Amino acid sequence: MEVFKRIDKKLLFWFLTLAIIPLSVMGIISYRTGIKTVKQQTFENLALVSNSIRGHIDTFINSQKNIARDFASDWKIIKSLKDYAETNGAAFTSINEIENHILFNKMQLYSPMLLDVSILNHTGKVLFSTQDERIGTDESYKDYFIKVKTDGYFSDVYYSRFFEEPIIAVSAPVIDSETSALLGVIVNKISGSALNDITRGSWLEEYRNLSEISVIGNYFYGKQQVAPKKETRFAKFASKGDVYIVNSDKRIITMPKWLNNSSLLEYVVDTEAVTKAVDNGEEMIGMYEDYRGIPIIGASIYIDELKWVVLIEKEISNTFAALFKLKAQMIVFGIAILGLIIYVSSVVAQKLTGPIKRLLVATKMQSAGDQNFKVEKTSKDELGALVDSFNKMCEDIRKITISRNFFERILRGMSDSVIITDLNYKIKLVNPTTLNMLGFSNEELVGNSFLSIIFEGSVLVNLRKLITKGSIYIAKNQNATYKTRDGRGISVNFSSFFTKDCKHKMHIDDCALLVNSNTCANCEEISIVNIAHDITQHKKAEAELYKAKEAAEYSAKVRSEFLANMSHEIRTPLNAILGMSEVLQEQIYGPLNEKQNKALSSIDAGGKHLLSLINDILDVSKVEAGKLQLEVGQVSVKAVCEASLLFIKQMANKRRIKIKTKYDSCVTAITADERRLKQILVNLLSNAVKFTPDGKSIGIDVVGCREKGKVSFIVWDEGIGIAEASQRDLFKPFIQLDNGKSKKQMGTGLGLALVKQMTELHEGTVFVQSEIDKGSSFTIELPWDDPNKYAEVDEPENNALSSAVVISEPDRDLKGDSPLILIADDNNDNINVFSSYLEAKGFRISIANNGMEAVKLASDKKPDAILMDMQMPVMDGLEATRRIKANKELEDIAIITVTASVLPGDQQMCLDAGADGYMKKPVSLKELVKTIKTLLKKD
């Protein structure tokens, strides 16, 4: 167009264009940012409301369970049911007395929530109910009787024809504290309307005087807790949005805003949020359509205990109403700004036109070859600076021409090969190093293609493909093979670059860049410099290093397999040694004198020490081979420390060593492998006791750091200390330090090596501080992912078995005939140990020497339990276990696998085959008897 031939009009056009584009972009970005911000704020509110309502529901469920447990622990109710049970129904506290006690002493405390309270005996018969019609009925088929457990039962919402409204049943068992027998069941029925109060945000206000039940021992007491009257964030949201609950059948159990009461337990909600929660237990926060088909922004909460889905929703039109109004205001503002920009651009274009034209004339003269021409400077503004830059550029071009010859002289003195080509990779210049390396003369290379001296390979393939497409491949630190005159190959590492900067280059990755040669063909005197370094010897060394690496890996594999096999072979005779020692110590074969007892104690201690050494060596082997897997979970910090201290308390007490502990109150739990963490602490504590003089102190401190997200376990002692020069070897395997002040200690020197390796497996660090004669301090620093994540962590139960069986009650004498135990093992020593001990404990014994015999004897004799060795001739223990469990007549026989193999996955493999328990050799005979008795009682 004719109007755009004038520079002032072009400037006006571009000013206007450059103003409109950012203005439009800013408007769009601002609007989208507003949408994103509002959405984010809504999501955050939904998350906070979700946490609030989840807490309300959990509080509601727990409070109702606590109320039921409060009834169940009432001494009058317990005494009445106990009298009823002991007299077979002949004695029962009068109905009037129970009724008055429940109505005036108990229900008054928990009104208005309770609709009915019932007492059922241990058979499910209703002995008492605030609704007289139910007294004497059999409710043993009801879920609240069948499914009641120690923690109580909380039912789903269902419609009651008697009360003519949705209700919830909550039950708790009444237990005889002396015999632990079930005396009966307390059943409370509460109105389902309480859930509506929760979803409307008024639950805490309406029921703020509801007692919170606390437990001390076996007694309950009420403690008043008044909720704040101030409106919560949840209450505010509930007043504007819609909050309701659906059950696992996708039916509404609380009242949404847009449905009437007749819809409860009838209306099915099949939205995306409900489907994800019911099918997969998946919670979500996002935008979707609600049960009316209206777009909303909402969140879902999945209550796993009851399979409920809580939906918190707000219509999108209400959420973004203010933002839509802002959009209209931004359009009006943008139009006003655009008018101002047009005016300012016109003025600036007029002022710039004159000086730019004069500079354009001077540029054309310089391009014609007049390098001595200079433009006269007429101003000190940006145009004056542009004139200075133009004049300096002319001077630089002159200097470059002078220095070109100097550059070529430098190339001749370089020790690396330098080959300069044009954009078509035609060689223009080579340095003497290249000629000496390849054996060519200068005339043989200059003028030929650079590709002709590179052997076929990935680099050459890339070059040929890209040159065919009109592109240039510029390499950085690429490996290739140069071809010599006599056909040999020389390994090189080369890089390429331009002799002049090229504005058309595009970065591909860290190794190369790509240039369009058609675009660069018009650039003045651009060349490609290829610099190569001979790496032939480096390649040979690299190949030898790779072979050495493979040999080392093979050696490590052979060592790991050897240690695993040796562990298995040593554990089998150890089982006989320790087992027979335990049999003799319990005087199964007759009484022992004091000297014999001391000898057996020495044998037992030596065997257990040998077992600990085998375990340490095997653990080190597993870590180094990368086969030791952590079983990570929640770990109570205090519990794991106290459990670790139990291992060394007896040894410390004998030497009058004081044990001190200090726990950070903020640190309750961490994510770790409890067994391995305990192993770390026991190793450090054992060393602390070992190297601390009698009468001194040792201790363990736990310190958390929220800023770093770390928790530190500090094991300290007042022992002999470690010399600074020796500290660097502390954590190396098979090394024991001798500082000249202590005698040589027993052990393999693997304890601290295992501490370091297992700490690093937890992504932690270990370091030591020590001073001679003043003591040492070992610090284990582990990740602490979320200091507030675990408010309370259940203390772990002490479990002596490393099997699938958990002993949950004290040993009792087995009733009936003496149980028959089948021992399947091919080792006579093990058979003698097991049979002698078990016969002495009152069991009958049958022997099988292989898996085939075990299957046959199991079918013929129907034993009560089987001790199954895993490695036997003819048929191994795994196959024998599968065949026995596959037989319908034999599937109830308890099978305990006994094996000397301790490889990862062995226990799960045995349990998958059908075993009921798993024990590693050497086996504690006392624990074996406990396990057998527990399994037989379960049957």
C-alpha cells in the first residue's frame, strides 16, 4: 500500500500494533488469572471445608460410639447382665430400676440425639428397651448384634417404620472384665436428622452441650465441652452452597437444598464425583455437573468406615459473577487506553522520521565500501548513541581484517586437529596437526568434502541427512572416527562452531545446534571450524575399565550367593544346637547340676552370638547387592526407642550404667522401616554400653527440626572415646578399632557399617563426635516428611513371632485329647530336638522324612498341626503344603513352615502356598509351642 512507503506511517502502524498486542494479551491474561485465582480460592475453601466436615463427621461417629461404650461400661448394666447370665435368666435387675437408671441418669446426659436405648443379652434377646414393644424379641440376626466388636458398630442410615424417619443404629459390647466374656450388647438408635445439622453447618452449635466421652481404665466419665458460637468457614459455605451425603448405594441420606424430605433414601445421585468415590474410594475437587445437571464447582469426601460420600458444591454462575462484571469494565478501560496510545504514537513518529532518514543515507555509503566514512553526530540522545555505534562498527571491521593473518598463525601452532570448511562442508583450511594425524598432504584435503575423512557412523549419518535437507549440523563434544590416508581409524572427540555469529541457528540440545544453510548462504564469509582431539588411548582405557566393572559385578554376585548359601547351611545345624540346648536347659531329659547349666548357658550364648554374626554378614551382603528392601510405614518414635533400650538394659544394669532418654515433644512419628531403625539403634546402644566404664551413663535423645524436615536420633555415652585419626574408619565393614585403652572386643566389625548403610537406605546421614576419655555421640539424621502429619500413633504391640501368627491372648491348657503334631523334616537332629521338646509338653508326634510322606501321613492320620521344613528330598515343603491345603478334608490342618532360608520374599512365598505360620531357624522352642497352641485355639 502507498501509505506504508512513508516511514512515519510505518512507525505509527507498528507503535499501534505493538500497543494493541500487549494490551490484548494483558487483558486476556488478567481475565484468565482472575478465573484461575477465583477457582484456586474456591478450591482452597473447598479443601478447608472438606477438612472441617470430615472432622465433624468423625467427631459425630466417635461421640456416638463413645456414648454406646459409656452405656456398655455402666456398672449397673454390667451387673444386671452378669446376674442374668450366671442364673440363666432367673435373676435380672427389675425393669423399672434399669429403665429409671437409663432414662434419668444416662439418656438425660445425651438428649436430644437418642431415640431408643436397648439391652440385648449374649444370644441377641432384647432384655430391655425404651420402646416396650421390642422387649423379649430376638434380634440376633441384626447387623448391630452380629458385627459389634470391641470398637463398637455404627450402621448406615436406614428408614425405620417404627419411628417413621431415617435412623442410625450404634452398638457396643458389654464385656465381663474378669472373664472377658460377652455379657450382652447395648444398642442406641439416633435420628438421621443429626447428619442434616452437620451438612448445614449447625451441628457444633446445636449439640455444643453434648458430652465428650473419655476413657480411663475400664470406666467412663462425661466431660462438658462447649463449642464456639462464632460462625465457622464451613457454616458460611453451607449457607451459600449445597452440602449433602450419599451412601454406598448412591442414595441421598441428608437433605440437599433442592430436594424435599421424600427424596431421602430414594433419590439416586450418579454424578462423576459420586461414581469415583463409590467405585474407587477416590476423592476429588473440581468442576462437574451436580445431581440436577447444573455446572458446579465442588468437592467430594469419602468416609471409608461407612462408605459414605460427602458432596460440597457451589454453582459456577455464583462463583464467577463478580469476575464477569470485571470483564466488562476492563473492555471499557482498554478502549480508552488505545485512544491515548494512538495520539502519543503519532507525535513520536513525526519526531523520529528526520534523524532516521539521515542515518539511512550514511549506512548506504558504508555498505558501498567506504570504510573511512563517518556519520556526523548531531544529538546526544539514543540516535546519537546509534551514530557512535555505527562508527565503531566500521573501525572494528578494519581491525578484523588486520588480525585475520594473525589468527591463521595461531591455528598452525595448535596441538589439536583444526579443519575449517564452508557451509557445504568443503574443506578450506587444515592445520599441520591434522596433516600429521591423518597422513594426507594439504593439497589432498583442501577442496574435498569433510565427510570423506569420517568413517560411517551416527555423526556422519546425521550430517548427510541434514545437508541433503539444506541444513547444517554443528556438533559439541561429539565422538567420531577420522579416516587416515592408509585406511586406519582414529577415535576423536570434536566440536564445531562458526567463524561468525549466525542469527539463524536454533538450539537442539546440549550436544548440537541446527542451522538452515539456505538462509546462511548469503551471510558474508561464514565458515565452520571443526576442532578434534585424539582419544584413541582414552577409548582403550575405557574398554578395559568396563571389563573390570563387569568382573567386579560378577564377583559381588558370587559373593552374595555364597553368603546366602552359607547362611542356610549354618542355620540348619544351629537350629539343632540351640534347640537341643533349650531342651536340656528345661531339663526335658532329666535334672542338671549347676556346672552343667553353666555349660549349656555358654553353648546357648555362643550359638546366639554366631547367629547374630551370620545375620550381620548377610545384611551387609544384601545392602551391597542392592537386595535389601525397606518395609516403610508409620513408626512411633518413642516406642521404637524404648523397644531398642530393652535389648541393652540387662547388660547396663549389671554394670550399674545409667540410661537417660530425652524426647522432643513435637516428634511423635516418622516414616521408616521399624525393624531396621530398631537394628540401627540397638547396634549404637550396644556399642555405648560395651565401651562405657561401670557406673557411668549412656542415653538417647530425639530432636526434630521443622525447617530442615529432619529428625535426629542421638546415642551418646560417657565412655572411653574414639581418637580423631580412627574416626574415618569407623563405618568400614570388618574393621574393629583399638585405641589402646580397651581390650579387643568380640564381633565382626559390621555393626557400624550396617548402621551407615541402613541409614543411607532411609535417605539419611550418620556422623560422630568423640573425645578421648569423655565419650562419644552418634547422630542418625532421617527425613521427617511432615511434622504435623501424625498427631497420634498407636504404640506397636510386642510380638515375639516373625510369622503370620499373632499371639493375642495368654497360653491356656489345650482341652481334649493330646494334639497330634506331624514333623516333616529330613534332618534327624532337628527331628530329635522338636519331637523331644513337644512330647515333653504333652503333644503326640508323627515323623515324615520328605514332602511325599508328609502328604500321605496328613491324609492317613489327620494331625492337628504340621511342622513343615521347606527343603526336603522327593518333594519340597512348599509343594507338600499346596497339596495338603488343596484337599478339602485337610485344609483346616494348621501348617507352620520352618526354614533356614532367609532370602527376601521367602516368608511371603510360604504364606502364599497356604502356610498358617512362618518361623526361621534357629527356632525358639518356647515360641514354637506358643504358635502351635495359638493356631489350635483358633481352629
